[in-house]
Amino acid sequence: MHLGIVKMIGRRILIALPILGVVSVLLFVVLRLLPVDPAAMSMAPNATLEEIAAKRIEMGLDRSLPEQYAIWIGRVLQGDFGTSSHFRRPVIGLVVETLPQTIELVALGIVVATVLGLAGGLWMFHVRGTYQEPVVDFGSTLLMSIPEFLWALFFILLFGVALELLPFVGRLSATYSRPNATGFLLFDALAVGRIDIFLDALRHMVLPALALGIAFAPSIMRVLRSSLLDVYHEDYIHQARLRGIPERTLLTRHALKNAILPTLSLMGVQFGFMFGGTLLVEVIYSYPGMGNLMVDAVRNADLPIIQAVGLTYAAIVLVINTVVDALYLVLNPKLRAAA
Amino acid sequence: MSLLVARGLTVSATIAGKTVQALRELDFALAPGRMMGLVGESGAGKSMIGRTIAQVLPPGFRVSGGSLTFDGRDLVTMDARSRRDLLGKDIAFIPQEPLSALNPVFTIGQQIDEHLARLGVCDRGERRERALAMFDAVHLPHGADLLTKYPHQLSGGMCQRVLIAMAFASRPRLVVADEPTTALDVTIQARIVQLIREMQEKSGTAVVFITHDLKLAAQICDEILVLYAGRPVERGPARTVFASPTHPYTRCLQLANPNLSGPRRALHSLPEQMPGLLGQLALDGCRFAPRCPLVEDACRRAEPPTVVTGADHAAACLRAASTASIAAPAIGTVPAGTGSGGPLVTVDAVTKRYALGGGFLSSRRHFDAVKGVSLAIARNEFVGVVGESGSGKSTLAKLIVGLETPTAGSIVMGGRDVTDGSRLARQARLDTVQMVFQDPQSALNPRRRVASIVTQAMEAGARATTWDERLARARELLREIGLPPETATRYPSQLSGGQRQRVNIARALCTTPKVLVADEIVSGLDVSVQAQLLNLLLRLRDEFGFSMLFISHDLSVVRYLCSRVLVMWRGEVVETGPTETVFANPQHPYTRMLLAAVPPDDPAAAWNPLDEVERLTA
Amino acid sequence: MSAAAASAMRILPAWMRSGRVIIGLLIVATVVACALFAPWLAPHDPEEQDLLAQLLPPFWQSGADPLYPLGTDALGRCVLSRLIWGARVAMTVAVIAAFGAMILGAILAHVAGYLGGAVDWTISRAVDVWMSFPPVVLSLILMTGLGAGVRNVILAIILVDWTRFCRVLRSEVLVIARKDYVAAARLVGFSHTRTLLREVLPATVPLLITLLSIEMAVAVIVEAILSYVGMSVEANIPAWGQMIADARREIHHAPWGLVLPILAILITVLGFNLLGDGLRRTLDVRLNQTREG
């Protein structure tokens, strides 16, 4: 059984690596379409044309596209994503700084989405066939129609401006300085024993995480509800009922374990998308994560950052997919036998 | 005292604003330890009885009259908690589809454990012991291994044994078995039915055995209750009901089933079909009257009373005394094909190999679905192919019509090998062969009207055809297959199962092919509809003259239709010859096992299904 | 309801009797009308700045100017007019991009699902590569490469969202291609193209329409996101996302400036989603068949 999972994860990684390779090629090609000169961008504004030409040769921009790609990917594999033309710093440092912030935010968002999604799905299933059903149904369509950045703005208006309950700018109040260790702020704050910093950081995360979570919860609700409805049409539920198993056990033991499977595969896709959702949410909350970095880079046409962050996003999505696949395998004996 | 008693039990529903009755004034009394066969075609209401016992009726249905008592307690008015206490303990159920009746995410062990825990076996180790003992009782070997297996790792027959073990675990007083063998292969069916009988006798349980097979019920049950359109039409001791039925419907049902031994007799085919829930509202009198060969005016006026026709034997019919006059004459053997002009289709040493699995982490294995099969179909000849699931008979059909390409061997039609995939080969196939598919639900495009479906071939032709031309041809085809012309503008969803299968056949006949390949085309149908179609095929052959490769798991149907038969087992033809010879004197152990699995035509005769063929060949 | 009206209702196809479809259609029709007739509907030129009337509140608040029913923004531009003109960008993008993504995705899905084998493998892997980017990230990257402008927004959405159609439709095509009636069509002499067009495509059309409606909602959101970060239309064309970005700066002085474009997006998206949802419920043949059967 464990061997099957290890094998399957191995197979997933073997599939993921070529995908990541193709992604890197695509990223490279798309961004070469850009009508800006990476060499000129990477230098001070007062550089002479000769200096720029020399830089072009140094950066390999006079070579063919496949050669340029080979040079670039060679450096990337050594952890060198080049230098940001805007920040004048190595890109890898910027990514290492911002990625943990985004991961913390998404992790919290995933918790919110999962709790809301599963609870909501169960509730929607519970009210099936009652007069509440159409209302709940309409409500879920309404919730589905609100993307995360609208929630983000709405929460700012409500909790930030109107009620003044929670902060909505930045990662930490100006009075604190951030402890440095792993880069994961919540973790570092606890590690140095600063509960106050931990709580302050958490308060700054509540609104963005809530916005992310609540935006991704409705689709989870709906899939759980419809999978539960499907499962309740299955023979084994009928047969278990005929064995005298109480309705409550039917739901919690027999139905839920089956209905969670399609829900889980949806969650895998959704959580990958959630990383994309952080983009605008981080901008709106001035949250110093990778999304903010990306949007800045796009505005400044800062190619090395866009490439690095793009690749990082792809890698994260593939990791999430692998984790979800592994979980799916643990929960689904049919696939486990096949693996 | 009787264990399960129904008195005037009526189950109703409201459909389209009208109150309809799925079960109507049902009376029976089942004594402890007895086995009652509940016989009827689909829609007769037989499954509704099981659902009424457990009070899990489909949405909208309710018990609207009468009573149903178990051990003197009314199951209908009983509160939900006490009823649930009975379920699984005193009343147990054996399902129709064993594979889907076990929860796929739990092991067999976990599911049995849960059941035993509910029965009050507190100690875990004791539950395990009990489970292993249960497996022994239902003859499941390697019990300890089985506990850790998931349902999908087991065959349908094994799952059904597990479910039977669970049903009898509590030594219940009543077991309801709802078509417990329909989804299984013939040879396994026989073993399962006998197992239920064995367990029933061992624990002295009363059994309600729901089935569409009158012969099977007569073989294993003590008494029989025949249902028609929600109404009980005949009840009595099993063998008496089978030997001398007193309701015309029972008699017709019996005569609609082809026999496997003795002289081949004509099939009695009832016209049309059983009325649906809404259709019954239009009938004032006997619900069988529109189809009854003995009908008289009085039958249509009021529902006939139940009359006693013998010891414990009763029928709801005014003409019960004349039932024996319905007869089906003996007819000769099936005419053989004509040899002149050589065979229409020649299959020579055809093999189809499939790759299994095959990733780079697992070694590539393969499996031969069809292995070196040869056959020839002569003009006007009906050739039968029998075998169980996995025997390769459906793959053979697909190879012949060109839905699959053989790995080796040749298929010759119209003088050329048609396996090379060329345009000429495709044309040769189009000129020679057409296929009738098993499941009309899947074979008829739900978005096309019947006229468009049956004349689909005209749409493919090079010459453009007008809708009027097609409509005319469609009417012609519909008349030939016995459907009213107004069917032409209907959609498949507006037709009954039997009508759909006729449309399915009509489409294949549109281009007047020389050979029809028919894959299990009557297996999903009720007996009376099956008889209609079998007779239709024989009539069509007389009228048009075509050959047919008729694939079926049902030996008696093959005997009725085909002059020659091929027995397939694990991709190979293990025996072939004239149908009468093969069935009368089978040579291969597998053929013998197939024949032995069919309940004998005479229910009084002993029925000894054989063990698995591996043991026989070893 | 009178008997005549009731029978008239019965003649209407099921999808036209669904409350969701009707509400969805009404909302969508209103927004489309705003987009089409913006020059006549809008009381002001959306770019006209009235520097004496900056950040006026909407009509229900004190200090409102009846000339500007929904108030003005920081540059004194009429919010109502900008909302109406904003519908133009939103609808242009939604309709063209959704159709484009549908055509690209549907063709690939049908080819992949029907032919199977190597073609299917290639297309499925392409979808995998695409899906390894969160859509917003991919469209931002594409916009960086393509440059700003409505045409490029549309192109970016098509290039990103064809996978939504392809993934869902492909599995539907797989189910239908396995139906015996598809095999039967081949056996009576249909060519592959004819089988695909006459047997498979009609069965996927309901799903196609549903996905199209939902994709329009997605396109409205993506366009808003892109214009929020200034990657969509040129600065002199009013767009909802841009209005939000402008109002975000004045959030403490003029919160309603933020609320109005948010509402515009929300209602439009809701309209498309209701329409899609209602169509899915009423057009889904498989769903209806299982209910009957």
C-alpha cells in the first residue's frame, strides 16, 4: 500500500518535471515577444549605447533563441534567476523573501476555504428537498459570483473603514520589526517567543485570508453537495440502510468518505488557483508577498522577476497537485490497487 | 402462524396529478421457514414489496391501504426506530447488484465488522472469528485474505456470497432477495441460488425470492405469487403453479420462454406490453385483458375476483378453468443455412490482443480477448455464439463489423479480406454486414427521431436524399418490424424498451445487409417482449433472407433461433456444431457446465449445477 | 394562472421557464444594452473632468448634485457615465473572449476525445501545462508579452481559458464517443467528420452553452483584474477595474466610489452565472434522463 503511494508520487514527479520544462520554454518565449531590451532595462539610465551593446553580448542576447534559452535555464538550475532591472538585486533573494509570506497567506486561506466549503456543503445537503433549498441554491450562485478581489475590497470597506476592526495595510504594524529566520513570519515570531508580533501579523492576515477563503469556498460546497447527492443514489447506501444503520452513521461514515473524493480533486485545482488569487489580494492589502512582487514586475516589465515568479507558481501548482493526488490515493482503494 | 402477512396492501403515488397504484390489494401469508417466489416482469411491482417491508419507498410513494405485518407487528405504522431495529437483525436483504451494494472505500472486513458490531458482538476478536465462520458457511475460501480485500477486487459472485453471509449472519427470520442473480453469469447464478436455498434451510429462515424467471422460482421456491401490473394474479404451491397455471398470464409467461430440452416448440408471444402506472388508469377491468388470449367482454368491465382453483391455489381470473387451452405447438428444428455460393463471411484464425497496464514503471502485459477463432456464416444461416462475460463473444462481434481491428488472422467478405482498413474494405463491409447493439438506450441517439435513426444509412450515402424519401422508407421499415407508422416522428425516449430494440433492428435492416451481427439483443428485455422479438427475427428471415451471428448467454434462446452454435470460453471456441447435437451431447466440460447451470425445464427434475470448469479440466 | 397561459408555458422549452435563466437573461440584456447604447444613455462624457465637482456623493447622500446622480470621482468625472461606458469594455471582452475560448477549446476537446490515442495525449498534456499556471498569473504574463489594449486582453483570455472548455468538454466527448449510437453511425457508413458533427456535437452543445455563459462571467472578472493593475485598456477608456483602482485611493473620503463599480461587476457576473446555472439544470440531458429513469 505504501509502496503504491511512493510509486505514484514518483510517477507524478516524472510527469511534473517535463511539464515544468515546457512551462519554462513557454515563459521564455512569451517574454521574448516583449518590445523591450532586457540589456537596456538592466542598466542604469545613463548608460551609453556601447555599454548596452556590450551588455547585450554579455547577456547572450546576440545569440539564437534556443541558445539563449539554454544559457538561461542553465543558470536557473543553479539558482541564478538573474538580476532585477527595477530593484537592482538578485531575483532569487526577492523570491525567497516574498514566497514564505504568500505561502502563509494561502495556507490560512486554504483552512478558511476548507472549513467553510465542507460545512457549507453539508448544510446545503442537509436542506435538500426543503423550502430552504432554492434560497440556499441562489445564495451559492451569488457567492460564486464574487471573486476574491471584490471580497478583499468589501472587507476593507466593512471591517477596515466602517468598523475599524482590523488593519488592512501591510504585513505588520510599523511599531514592530520583523524577526528574521525562516522568512515565515508567524513561525519566526513564535520561534523568538514574541506572541505580540505573532498576533499582530495574524491580524494583518485575517482579511486577505478571509477574502481568499470565502471566494474559493462556494465551489467546494457545491461539489460536496452534489457528490453527496450522487452517493446517496448508490446501492451501497440503500443496502446499508436496509441493514439498519442509522441515518447519521450513513452520512458520516458511509457517504462522506465516498463523497470527499470528487471534492478533494476539485480542491486540488482550486488551491492551485488560489495562488493566482493572491496576486490582486496582496496588491489590495499592500501585502509584501510574491503576488505583489509579480504585479510590480509586470508594471516595470522586469523580466527576470516575471520569469522567476512564473516558474515558482508553476512549481507550486504541480506540488499541490501531487499532494492532492497522493491524498486521493490514500482515500481511494480502487486507484490504490491500480498504482 | 404466518410470519409475513399482507392484507389488501396497496401502494400509491401521485404522478402528473393522478393517483396511481404500484401495488394493488396484495394478499399473501408467508409461513416461517418457507420460500416464496415473487414472479413478474419489470414494472410489475415486485421490488416495491421489498421496499414496503423496509419502508424505504421511492419519493412520492406511500402505503395507501391495507396492512403488512411481520410477526404480528404492522411494519407500515411501526415507528422508524423499532423498524430499524428489525432491519439487518430479523429482516435482511440480498441485493440485485452485488458489486455496487458494498461500499467501495471500505474493506470487506470493515463492512462485516460494522454489521456484526451492530448485531451486538462486542469483542473485536470474536467478530473476526464470526466473520471467518460466515465465509466458511457460504463456501468462500481464503477467508482471512478476503477480510482485507476491497469490493472491487472481488468478482460479482464473491461479493454476492459476502452479502448472503451478512444477510444470514443474524439468523434472521425473513430474508428478501431481490433478483439476486440477474447481474451474474449463468454458471454463478446457479451456485448462488442454491446457496440461498441452502442457507435458508440451515437457519430456518423465510425467504421472499423476487425474480422474473418463473422456471427458476418453480425450481427453488415452495410457493409462487405472480404479479402483473401491481396486481397479484395467481398464487399457489410452486410446482403446481408451474405445471398447471390457472391464470392466462402465468401460462403465457411459461410459453414465452424457449425450452432447452425436448422438441422445439413455438414461442407464445403476447402482444404489446404490460401497462405502465399511468396506463393502468385507462383500464376498468382486468389489467391483463388487452393482451389476454382468452379475453371476453366481462373481463373488461370489472376487476375479476380471486377464485380458488385448487389446494392453496388461487387466480384472479374469470376464465381460470380454460387457461390450459392456451398452447404453443411443437415446431421442427431451425432450418440450416444454404451452402450455395459459399459463405458470406469467413473468419479465419482471428486473434485480438490488448495491452494491459503498460507504464514505464510496470512491465507490459497483454491479454487475448479473442484467440484464433475461425467461423463461416452461410447464406440464410443463424449462427449462435454462447459464453459468459469475458469469453470474448462481444469482441468477436466488434471484429467482424469492423469496430475493432484484429491483431492476427483474416476476415473475408464479398471475396476480399476486410481487415486492412482500406476504403474498399470498408465498402465491402458496408455491403455485407450490419450490427444490432445490445443496449438500445445507448445505441439510439436520443436527439434523433425514429425516422431519422432507422434511415441513417441513407444520410451517409453519396446521393442526397430528401426527408420525404427517408420518411417513406422509415414507414416501410417500421411496418416490417411491427411498429405503428406514427412512431416515425417520435424520439427514442418516448418508446418502451421492446419498441426501442425494434428500432435498433430496423436501422440495421435499412440497407438490407446480408449478415446481421446481434450482440445480446434480447438480454435486457422481459420474457414476453423477448418472445416477440425472437419471432420477429424468424419472420424477417423468411421475408428478406439474411444471415445472423446471434450472440447470447441464454442457451435456450440460441436453441430456439440458431441451427449452429459456437461455445466460447476465454477467447477461444471450445466447441462448435449443430445446436441440437451440441446441446444434446456436449463434449467440452465448459459446455456441460453451461448446460447444467440452466434450471431443468421440469421443476420436479433434480438440478445439479456443476462446479467451476477449472476443476473439471484439471 | 389561467389554463391558456399554463398551456402556453408548457409549449416553451424548459430552459425558458427557469427563473434563473429569466433573471440571468434580464441582467445580461440590461448590461448589454448599456454597452450598446452608452453614448445615448450616459448623461456626460465619461472623460469630461469637472474639477469644481470632485468626489461628489451619490444622490441618496447629502451634498449630492442632481447633475451627477451617482456622484463624481477624484477628477470630477461622472461615475454613472463611467459605469455605463465601462459596460462597453466589459461586454466586448466578455463576449468575444468567451466565444474565442469556446471555439478553440471545443475544437481541441472534440478532436482529442473522439480520436483518442496520441492526439488525445498531446492535447491533454498541453492542458496540463496550461493548468500549471493559475489563470490570473498566466494572463498577466501574456499581457506583459502582448502589451496593453482591449484586443490583447481578449487574446490573453482566449489563450488562457480555452483549457476550461477543453478539460470539461473532453471528458463529456469521451462519454458520448463510447455510446453505441456513435459506433452505429460509423457502421452505417458515416465518415469521422460527419459522425463528429452529427452525432457527438449535438450532444455536447448544452454543456457548451452553459460553459460559454460561465466563461463570460470569468472574462468580466479577468478584465476587471487586468484593468485594476493597469494592464488592460488605455487610460482614456473607462473600465470598471480602473474605476475601482482609482476609488481605492480615496477609500477614506469616498467609499461609495468603490462600492458602485464593485456592484456593477458583481451584478454582471451574477447575471451570467445565473444564466449558466439555469441552463445547466434545464439543458443537461443526462441529468434529466436519470431523473426520469
